[in-house]
Amino acid sequence: MKDLPISTFIFVDRRKTGRGKSLPNREKLLKRIKDSIKAAKPEDIDAGGVKGNQTATKQMANPVKVARDALAEPTFRYASGTGEHEVVLPGNDRWLKGDEFPLDGDGDGSGGSSAGSGPGEDGEDDFVINISKQEFYDVFFEDCELPDLEQTAEKELPEAVSKPAGFQKEGTPGQLSVIRSYRNSIGRRRALTFDDRVELEELEAEYKALLVDLATSNPEQTEVIQVRMAAIEERIGEIKKRINSMPLFEKVDQRYRKTEKVMVKSADAVLMMAMDVSGSMDEERKRLGRKFFAMQYAFIKRKYPNTDLVFIWHTDHAEECDEETFFTTRMNGGTIISPAIALAHSIVKERYDASQTNIYFSYAGDGDNYHTDNKEVMAEFEDRGFLSKLRHAVYIQVGHEMGSSWGGMQSGQAQFWTSMQSVANTSKKMHLVKLKDESEVFAAFKKVYAKKAKKGSNV
Amino acid sequence: MSEPSFVITSRTDWTEELIAKVYAEIEKIAYEEMDLEGKVYPNQIEIISTEQMMDAYASIGLPVHYNHWSFGKDFLRTAKSYERGHSGLAYEIVINSSPCISYLMEDNSMMMQALVIAHAAFGHNAVFKNNETFKQWTNAGSIIDYMIFARDFIRQCESRYGPEAVEEILDAAHALAPHGVDKFKRKHKPKLSEEMRLKKLMARDEQEQKEMDIILKKTSFRDKELDHHEDDLDFDAEQEENLLYFIMKNAPGLAQWKREIIRIVWKINQYFYPQGQTQNLNEGFASFTHYYIMTRLEEKGFLSPDAYMAFLESHAGVLYQPEYNKRWYNGLNPYALGFAILSDLKRICENPTQEDRDWFPNIIGRRWQEVIQEAAFEHRDDSFIMQYLSPKVIRDLKLFSVGIVEHDGEQKGVVTDIHDEVGYKQLRINLARSYERQNRVPQIIVNGADLEGDRTLYLEYVPYKGRALDRKSAEQVADYIDTLWGYPVELDDGEPE
């Protein structure tokens, strides 16, 4: 044995200590995402353009966009595609001095952006923000509730329902998620076979080129080429064997479905939504109404999954419809509101027992009612007792207000508003909302469904 | 020659004892054959888990850092990319500190640990200790203490002024971080200990805040006592490039603790400045070192042939340079370029051709150890490439140069030079220039501040090669500057509204 110099280095096994160092950072990140969603501006919430088979909730909000904006880390940078650049590239395969070099496609793509403008491009953060729609709505509707919801006698026992809650690394065989595990397996195998695949691609390209050469070669060359081709075949075989021998599943790949028991309040509730879709409701007005309803719909689906939903559209007559039709239909015709209210009332009478069910009603329209009909609407709410069966009613007037007077007369819209106001004056159940602009939708929604501070709670 | 006292095969697992033995052999080669004796900081080798490696990435490699959401974002990005197999974790992180800390991942084989020790604990370590840029800008002996101070200070501020207020300042300062760099040497070392400074600062701030509530101060804030001499650069307020510094010094009515946070961001950024300026030579020297040492370990019998093969595979992976038209081309690989240049210098010292004699008359006949250290220790990337990129390396990498010009709002590319006699010189110049800072970071300067009047801060973009400033991001950054400055900020981006 020879003498080794006494080397002085400090050896530290850090594995036991100093774990989770970036945990506070991740918590801060989460908080920032949540805050940004709560503060989401209405323009980030997209309920417009509900089309085809997409349901309202799918269209409603874009959590990725909201969070991406909040997580941007802007710095001064050059605008891409401007000014002069001199880029040095490796691997010249055919270029001569003076050649025109295409900046897209076959080029390197580095033309537009200078070397320093790496991170921060749009889209990059999308995979960072992995909060699900569910979580998004949890946060979004955190401070909202259905007002005055009462537990009805028969259904006081809350039900526990198992709900999917992501994935975990351990679990029983029955919970194994094949798709998720397979995805991890693909990732692992891709990472571990990267070099092999690069080589494989190169060999296959060379092999192809040789095939071409073979066609035009003389006997002497042919022999050389064939030897090389045989060598390539052998190498390709080896590589493929190695790639294929990579175990399909390893322990680290396995993901198990995680479920959570969620207590569901099974108070019987029904939310009725009615909307004017007549000719006077232009696109802008319909969009405002749908936006409000879309939010309401998502809210109810999320927080009160057992709630019945009833959709009604009307012009000069009213019809019950499914949600798809409700969010997409366009009609022509005049406006008479009372049939919608009457239809809602008759549905309640047919299907629900007001003493056993929490019933909510919202109506959206421009309020341009046929003038003699206002009395009918009031009568339906008050004299015929529709309002007494409701927990809560909302009238949403959409669109810019029409001229306040016309030939000394109040506009139809203003008259209807006055009628609704008189209903609201006699009952706290009736709430009035004016929506002139999309930017008001979210605030209006929050106002209607804001959680009331519970008595005795010291929040 | 005696039998080697141990042999590492490709299947050998690491043990603490084996690491000590390998370390001793690596050190011997580094000292005796590479002339590195006395040229490295003492080493601290730490074993960490994969998750800890991601943690380390997320705090830009420092073992201690203050907390901020953006580090959480970095962590998730790294973790996701790793999980999806988009990237293997680079196998090493090393910290420019004394002792120099190198991380070894627990999952690595013994061969890999040896590779990382050679690469990081000797290669990078020597650059940290000897390279002029690092010597000028960083203080390896105090960085860890400073980071502890920074973390604690920011924690204190969070509990005192609320996490939101602290985050607001950090967000804004981070947006300006690329513009928080001094390019001129500082004059003095700090006088007060950080602890003392901190105490004075907090005491002072309390008073400061009370006064601020009552009257708006009439003059700009200047704190003679707390100002460090080290901060007093020869700076011309009219042309200041270090925006963080300028704001820290001159923002009217900014609370003292906020100034201190800006100072922290500036200091940390300044500490990392040399790394951005020396990537090619730093990774090149580290790769050259590991390649030399691993090859010698094999020759001496400490590495079995299969372990050496496994090493070569990893080495080739790290140094892989895809061609410009490959799908995964992502710029020149600093490991590949730096290693190619340094390896060729060794060849030129040992077996010069006529071409080498024409191009490198000063190198011919010298010891390679000396030449390579000169290249790695006395330069930054631009001068390193300018001086040492040889025609052979240009040919091997088949470098070519594309000039992109804007014409009628559209960009056009023309091949300006290729790897031939006519092209070598210009290619070298072009490549060196592409590492100039201004090619990557737009230059923004302070063009005066109306401290006596309405306190407007005037900023100006210094036009470079006809490039425009990206307006959207510029506006976002300007908002952040507003936050810090507190009064109107005007940015002249050189273009009509």
C-alpha cells in the first residue's frame, strides 16, 4: 500500500435533515394562485361563446389563464422578430456563404429570439399550474352560499359520498390507476432511453441513406455499404433490445386512485333559472344573462350537487328546456314575462313541496315587458303566492338602460323595474340586480350569494 | 506499480469510505498532474436525495435562501419536467462558497460520484477560486453567512410588516434583477457586520415610519450612516445602469427595510453575475477536469473498463451537441463548446500543426496545464472564445454564422460565414459577441430623476442593433418600478407611442 495524502474534505449526509426546504415556497405559490383566482377579474371569466355541445361550466372560467397572469415574472426583453442578429450555429450540412437561410421551418428558430430570452414564454407555466377545475371552483366560490338554506326534516342525516381526489403513491391493488401509472412509466422510460433513441434515429437515417447509395454503387462500394448496413442492423437490434428490455412498470411508476369521503348536505333544493330570449335581447344582453347563469350553474353544481335545476326560456310564451338549450337557444318574438313566472310557479306546484324543499328562482331579461303584463307578474309573485314558496328570488336586468322617459312616459324597462322594486319593498326575498357590463357580473354574483356572517360567530 | 487499493466497476455502490478513497486519488491527480494544488477551496461533499436536488435547483443552487413563490414555481417546473422524462436532473450542483459545497445524489453509482467530485469539487471549484470575474465579484467566504442574514431579515420583515408587503417588494425587485448589476469594481469591503447593520436598521425604521406618517419628506432620502462605502461606486446618476442600486439609493420616501430588501436582491444577483459571464469556460474547465481525471483513474486501475465505458456514455451525454436542424437543438451547449476549446488547447500544446503555429504562436511549446488555466482563469466567455476558439474546433463543430436583418418589418437570414479559411476569424468574432451581455439583456439606463420637482424617474432603453423593446413585458416591469419608486416613472423605449 502506498501512502495517500491525508485529504481534508468535509462529508455530510444531508438526506435526513434539510428536507422539504422549498415547502414554504410552494405554500406561497399556492396562496398566490388562490388569491389570484379569488381576485379574478370578470374578463378572465369566460361564459360567453357557449357553443355546440360544451356545457356552460366547461366554458366558464380559465383557471390556467388567471394563474398564469399572477405567476408571470416579467423582465425587460427584446421584442422577437425585430432588429439585427448574428447567430452562430453548429452542424453546417449544406450552407455556403451568401446563401439565404430560412428563419422558419428548417431553420433553427433562434433567429427571432436572442439567446437570453428563454423562460417566461407563454404556455410554459401551464403545466406548473396543476390545480384542477374542482379546486378552482372551491376557491372561486369559497365565500358564496345559498341563502337561508334549511335542512328539511327527513333528510337531516348528511350523506358521505366517495369522490375522486387525485392520485397517491401507495394504495391497494384495486385502486391502481393503470393510465396514470402507464404515463409515469412512459416518462421514466423516455428519460432512461434518451441516448439510445437519439442513436437509433441517427442509425436509421444513415441506413436509409445507404439504401439510396446502394442503388448507384459499383461492386466494390456495394460490399463496403453492405458491411456497414449489416453493422447498423446489428446495432439497431441491440439498441431496440435494450429499449424493450426496460421494465414496463416499476414501483416508482405506480399511482393509486385516491378517494375522499365528502359529506354532502342533502337538503332538498331546487334552483330555477328563467331567461328572456326574445328579439329585444340582443347578443350583448343574452351574454350578460348567460354569464350570470353560467356562474350560478357552476356554483350550484359544485357546492350543492344534489340540487335540482330547472331551466325556462321565454319570449311571448315560456317553455321548460334542458341546460344545453337554455345556454344556446336564440329566438325571435315579443316579450311577455308573466308566462315564464307562471310556468315556474306551476312547476313548483307540480313537483315540489315548498315546506320540504328550498326553492330558488332567478330571472334575467332586459325588462322590456309588454306594458300591461307587469301587473300579471306582480300578481304571480304576490297574490298567487309564488314568492312565499321561495327562499330567495333574483331579478337580473341586463343591458344598458333604455331612455328613462319616452314622450313623458317611463320606458317599459323602467316600469318593470319599478314593479319589481315594489315586490322587493314588501319582501326581503326579492333581490334586484342591474348588469350593464360584463365587468359587473362577478361582483353582482358575489353580492347575491355572499355568505352572511353567522350570528354568534366572531369572524 | 502497486496494485490499486480498490476498483470501481459500473455496479459498485457508493459508501462513505469509498468516497474518501476515491477523493484522495482524484486529489492526487488534480494536484500532481493538473497543477491544481493550492488552487481550490476546501471541499464539502454532501449526499442528498432527488427531492433535495430539486429543492436546490429551486433556490438557484444556494443552500440557504429567503422564501418566495417564484422558487416554488421553479421547483414544480423542475419536478414536473423530471417526472415526465423531459430532462434528467443535471447530476451536479456546486456552490461558489468556501468551503465549496458539492452535492452528490444518493441514487448515483460510485462511478458517478467520482465523476461529480472531479467535475464540481475540483473543476468548478478551481474556476470559482481563480477566475478573475469571480474574484472580482464574489466573496466565497461570506456568501453563506450573507444568505442566512438575508433569509432571517426577510422573515423578520414578513412578521413585522406582513408577507404581502414583503412579497410586493420582492416581486418588484426580482423584475429588475437583470438590471441590478454593477459592471465596475467596487472599492471597499463592508465595515459593519450584517448583524449590527440589521439592528440599526430596524431601530431606525420604526422612527422613520412614524415620521413618514406625519410629513412627506421634502428631500430625497439619504442615509449617511447606513450607506456603505462599498456601495458608493463611481456612479453617474445620469447614466446609471444598475436600476436596483439607483432605486435603493434614491427612491423618495421608501421605508428603510424596503431598501434593504432591494439591496439583498441586488447583492444576490451580483453574486450570480459571474456565472452568467463564464458559462462556457466554467463548464468547459469542469468537463476537461473530469475527463482527464476519470481517464487517469482508469489508467491507474481504479476504474474497471466497464465503469469507464459507463463514464464515457455519461460524458458523451453531457457534451452532446445537436446540430442546428435537430428537433432538440437548443443553442450551443456550453459544456460541449468549452470542453472542445480546452481539449484543443491541450492538443495544440502537445502536437501542434502548422495551422496552430500560425494561429497560436504564443501557446506553442508551453505546458498545457498552464495554458488551460490561463484560458479558464483570466477570461470571461466572450474573451475566452475570442482568444482560444481554434479553426479545428470551428471545423469539428461545423460552425456557421447567420446574419439576420430586418427588412420592411420582416426578418431575413443570410449565411455570412462558414467553417473555411475565409470564415474562421469572423465566426470567432461573431460567436464571442453573441455572449456579450447586451445581446441578451436590453440595456436600460436612468436618464435622470427629478428629485427636486415632481420626482419623476426617467428611464431610457439604449437601442441595440435596431431591436425593439418588448412592450408588454416593459409595461409590466414599469409597473413594478412604480411600486418601488412611488412616483411617476417614464420609460423611453425609443419608439413613437
